[in-house]
Amino acid sequence: MPIRTGVVTKLTAVVVTAVGILTAGCASAGSSFSAVQLQAPVTVRAAASPARLTMAQARTAYSEISAPFNAAVAVIDADARNGTTWPKFKTDVLAAVAANKTWEQRIREERWPRVIQPFINTMLKTEVPAEISCDQAMAAAGSLQGAANVFSGDSTCRDSTKIADTIRKMLNLPGTIG
């Protein structure tokens, strides 16, 4: 059940005195000593959930959160376009995987506007895992040719950014890179 602002929960605290614990543990048969329990009401206020972002805040947050991942993807695109060595390409792909995982975590931490949240949820369940899986498979391919084969043949590499592009359009941001 979601926590609501202003909800007050009454809890009963049970306090066992040190003397009661000691005497109960040390009392012999027939002794009149026993644990003492005191009950006192304690009020605990539930933490308020952060407010949902406005569309303007969401636009700014999405851009800022996406910048490092977009930069990592741009490096991979440049590697593919200009040619590079296998060790550099593998390092760059693994950097993109790390950036994508950080991006995913930061996207999950935000409370997006209600109109956007369902798209975020779907993207996080479909597009993002596929991107990460594709990049990990390319990094494990062992060579530039192997990575190219993975990219062209692996179903997770069928780079569908339809949902991400829908989110970007709703936020009045340019489409995804690539």
C-alpha cells in the first residue's frame, strides 16, 4: 500500500527494563521477580513521497540524466564509423553498458509526470534491457568482426527506440541519437 503524506501510525513500544531482564534471567524458582513491561504510545510520521516532476522539470531531468549515456553511445558510433582497435571498441562498449545502467537507475529514481510514467515503465522493461544485452554480447564477441556479427544478427540489437523517441517527443526533446 502506498505511503500517503500526513498518515500517522500509532505504534505501541514495549520497553523492557534492564533490571527486569536481569532479574528474570537470574531469578530462582519461586522468586517473585519477573520481566517488567511498560507500554507507551509512540507517534511515527510516514515520509512523504517526492512530488511528481512537472513537464518542464521532466524535460530538464531527462536531458541531464541522458547526457552521459548519449556521450558513451556517440563514442561507439564514432568507433564504428572511423574504425578502431578491438581493445578500444570493447572498452568503449563496456563503458556504454555502465553508463546505460547508471542512466536506468537514475531514470527509475524520478517521479515522472503521470502522462509519461507508463512510457518510462515500458521502456525500462523492453528497450533498456535489450540495449544492455546487445552491448554485452558485442563486448563478449572477441573481435571487431564478431561484434559486427552480433550487432547485425542478435535480436536484442534490433535497436528499437520507438518508446524512448515517444518520451523525447512528449518532452519536446530531439529524437535519440544513432
